[in-house]
Amino acid sequence: MGFGGRGSIRLGRVFGVPVYVSPTWFIVAAVITIGFEPIVARSFPDLGAGTYAITFAFAVLLYASVFLHEVSHAVTSIRLGIAVRGITLHFLGGHTEIERESPTPGRDLLVSAAGPLVSLAIGGAAYLAALPVDADIPEYLLLVLASANVIVGAFNLLPALPLDGGHMLRAVVWRITGDENRGTVVAARAGQVLAVAVIGVPFLLAGGRPTLFGILWAALVALLLWNGATQALTVARMRARLPELNTSRLARPAVSVSADLPVSEALRQAREAGATSMILVDAAGRPIAVVNESALAALPEERRPWVPISNMAKSLQDGMVLGPGVSGEDLLRAMRRRPSSEYLVLDETGRVYGVLVSADVDSALSAR
């Protein structure tokens, strides 16, 4: 549930959720078909090139299992009232894109556990289905599919982000401590430890003499685990700073100027007032626009006496005016609803308090 992005091929919808296949799926299907052929050939030496059909069939069955794994995440999310944007199958498995974070640790735990449990159930069902089968090839495929699903389910249960088990660990720590961010940090650190450990797996399995394919595959998995865990840490740090995001604290001092003033004169008035931002007002003194600081900085100094400040401003639209106490996630949601480089901040009486610059919010979130 933790890797990959939306691909370009849309297959349709399941339970109202769009399903996509990344072009990278075809790469891994080819790798499985070719890479595992020597193993199959040892079990079926008389098939010749027909062994490739077996490995390709295994690739399809494996990704059908991965699809059911992701569908279980999606269905559980929907049943718990959390919208799902889509399911994508890609080269390392699948990814279920959920609309928002689970509001409670209990729901987070249920959504995360659904996928691995389905994988283990498929593994058990495939093994039981193989018991009465006498035909060699179907029996072989069912047993290999059973083993693969047990491995996938068990691996995903490891308590390390971005794996499902990492989300489960995050939910448990969140439930015990009451701190969602602490849960994320613990599970993400575990993910980084697991990423390092994965590199040694092919050496351990091969008695210290792994194949090049094994080393490359382990390195790729380790890299993605590390990146996923590190990204989770970054998000946790950002969420920890959310209380610091406040329009009153981040708003820059602003001065009101007439729209027909030359840029040079508007800048002079701003300097005299000790302001770093400017608001354009109409004849009645009502705010009508916010000066875009990027456009202002790009204007050559020699042109400033001849260009009206209104050319550097963006008219106020719905969503570009904020109150003095908007903070945290409420502030981020307001900015997402109306993306802009600047916002007008008014005080409790409706007078101009200052200008909130999006770049200042970004800096506050990313500060170390």
C-alpha cells in the first residue's frame, strides 16, 4: 500500500474506485517470466519453451492476488467512511490512494491490516486448492502462488513504514501515546532499519554468494523502503509544525496604497510605513487587490517610476481573504481551496492586518 504512483492505463472501476495499471507492471511481468524460467525448467525439463508460459501465468496470478490485496484496503476504507481516490498496480505490487488520513488509530489499524490478511488468506486458499489437484502444472502454479502470497502477506506485516505493518505499528503507538506523529516517527525509523537489513537478505539466503539479480532486487526494495520511511518522517516533522502555522504570526506587515500609484512611489510609502507587503484599495479605502511580490521583484528598477502598482497586483477573489486566527490544517485547507501566492489577512474588526505569503508558509513547514 505504500509504493508507486498512478499509471497511464485505466482498467475500470471496482466498488466505484478507479483502477490503474502502471506501465512498469509490464516490466516486472517480463522480469518474472524470464527470470524465473530456469527454476521452472528444473521442475519441467521436458516442456522446453513452454516453461515461459508457466512463469507468465504465475506473474498474472500474482498480480491478481496483489489486486485483491489492494481492493481489501479500499473496501475497508470505504466501509469506515474514508474515501479512496484509486488503486494502482505497479512494478513492486500495488498502491491504494486514500483521500485522507484515518481519523482514529483504530480505523488506521483496520485499513492497514486488511491487505496482509487477504494475502495470507489467498495463500491458504491456494494451498488447499492444490491438495486435490493431480495435474502437475496446475498444482505447481497453485503451490507457488500459495508460497508467494504467504511471503507477501508476512512481509507486509513487518512493523515498518511504508509497509502495512508499519501503518499498524503507527496506529498502536498512536493509540497508546495519543500522539499520531510519535507513531509515525517510530514506524518510519523501523522502516529505515528494515531497509538496511533487506540489503543483507540475498547474502543470507545464498550463503554469502548471492546472484547479481538478488543483489539488485534487494537494493531496489531497500531503496524504496528507505525513501518511503524517510518521506513519512518528513511528513511527521511537517505535521508537528502545524500548530505554528497561524495567520496572525506569519502575516507580513502591509500598507494600503492607491492602485494608480507608480511602483516607485508605492515602494516609498511601504518603506516609510515599515511594511513589507502592499494592499491596493479603492477610493473608499476598501481592499481590492494584493501586490504580487514575485512580479514586483522582477520589475527592473528603472521602469518602476513608469509602471502603476496595479500591474503588479492580483485582484482579491473568494478564498483570498483570511481571518487572524486561522491556523494548522484549517489554514492549509483554505490555501488548497484557493491557491495563491498572497492572501489578505483581516483582523477581528475587518481592518487590514497584513499579507500572508505562501512562501512563508512553505518555509515554516520545511524549516529544520
